[in-house]
Amino acid sequence: MKFLLEHKLPKKLRYAKVYFEAGPTSLLFSLDGTNADWHASIGRRKGVRLSDAEYTRLRSEVPAVEMLDDDGQRVLIRNAAGVEELWEKPQWVLTRAHKRS
């Protein structure tokens, strides 16, 4: 089990980061000024592998709006629902999906 708390606490809370991990479950919450962000995962940290046909079906249902990053091994895409998807190449393996608030 891991628990991490980072903060800079003047009179007002301007920055805080909390990370909690227990077994296969993790939770991260960060606050930076007016921006708040969180990630959570339960279960295995293994990616979801899709065939080309399944990936094509997914893209037709939820189209990709913007490619945020492509380093040759991974692709970070923002879809029409506002979720950022991290895919590994050359096969379509979804390793992370995250919605920014």
C-alpha cells in the first residue's frame, strides 16, 4: 500500500497532489490553482487489445477529434466525447483513457 501527499499550503490552497495505491487499485487527485484532475483504476493494469476491425468500429461510434501526441510507439488521441486515449502501436492496445475536467 502506498499513500503520497504533496502540498504547498499558504493561507489558501493553491497546489495539492494525493496518490493512493492498494493492490491493483489506485487513485490520483491533483489540484493546481483553478485546475483539478483525477485518475482512478481498479483491477489489472493491462491494456485492452483490439483488432483492426474492432478499432474501426470504435472510431465510427466515437470519432477521434485530435491527435495530441505520436512518438512512434504510442499515440495519444482525444475523441469526440472529450476522453484522451493512449494507444500502443503497432497493434491497437488501449493502455489508458482519461477525461479531463
